[in-house]
Amino acid sequence: MGSAVYDFATRLALHGQAKGAAVLIDGDETTKAFSASVQIAGAPFYPGAGEIDMARLFAAVDLPPEWKAVLSAAAAGAGGRGGKPTARENLHLTVFFIGETKPDAVPDLIRELETPLSRLAPFSLPFSRLHSQAGRMLWASFADTPAWRLLCGAVRLAAAPFAAKPEPREQTAHVTLARFKHGGAHLAPLCPFTPPGPNLEVAAVDLMRSLLSPLGPSYVREHRFELTGEQAS
């Protein structure tokens, strides 16, 4: 947890984004690392004024650099038309949103996910197209293949007991590129995008922690589960 928070704070500091932000965190070794990083950017820091007692978790498929590059460029196109692009490092496909979880339950969650995910084989996820919905969101969709649905089902079955409010349905395979506060045009045809290939290769699932701030979320990987099962013949 210390290194995760330190990385988050350092990113804010190095980009000059923490200036003027108030930070609340528990007073321990993590505090010292966070304080040192945030103060680089001149942010007020209040050790002991708050407590991080829950972990906001989700399972996701990370994207390789070549996919992040082209999707980030499409998101930037929406940003020029009034949208808020998703940061390149935050681009991902959500498999299952777990939500607020007690930190001491995370090791149990990892153990529950380890076995079913290790039995699944890597697979290819075909790219579909860009979408925009009522000017509220821009996203990239991928085909909901049987392998994707099997992955989502396995994660849901293992992680649902740890979720405060389990989602009522499985995730569609998509990457959120931008959101619009006040609506906008249907931007999908206007955003330049050429996929780096016809398929996204899925070989691992990450358990992610979301760190929230007034600047938006930052995601830190808690654990990576490799898909090491055998391909069906």
C-alpha cells in the first residue's frame, strides 16, 4: 500500500497537479512518503486528519502500449470538443467492479481469484468500433466473445462475495475514452482512430485499486493473474 500511494502522489507532484490540493491520510510510514511527494508540488498536507480504511477495487484487463496510444489519441479528439478524456494510463477493460472492500480482505480475494483465473487460457478479443451515446460518453467496443463472457463469469463468481453491490449483469467489453458533463455531439465518426490490429490479446487480469482525488482517479495494480490454462483444441 505504501508504494502504491507513493507512486500516486509522485505522479501528482511531478505533473504539478497536486498544487493547492488538500490530502487526508493516516499518520504512518505511508504518510511520510505521500507527504514528501505531494509537498514537492506545494499541496497542503494534513497527517492524521483522515483515514483510508477501505479499498475501492475492480478487476480489469490492461491494454498494451500500442492500443493505449491509438485510443488515447481518439480520446484527445473528444477532449477538443468539450469532453474529459480518460488518462492514457487509466485506459482498461473492466471485467468486474468490486467496490469498497476492507483491506484485510484483499488477500482472501486474491486467493479466491487465483485458481479459476489460472485455469483460463489466453484469448483474442476482436475490436468492434468507436461509439458515442447521446453526447455523454465516447468508448471503444470489442466483441463479447464466449471467452470474454467466460472470463467475466469466473471473476464474478469468485469476487461477488467481496462486492458491496454486485453488478446485476456482466460487463460488455469496452474501454471508456471520454465523458461529457453537459452533453455534446455524437463524436465517434469525428475521432481519428486506426486500431493497431484486429484483435486485443488478453493474457492476464489485474486486480486494481482506485485512488480518488479531486483531480480524478488514479489506478494502482494490487495483483496480476496470468491466464495459464490450455487453449481448447
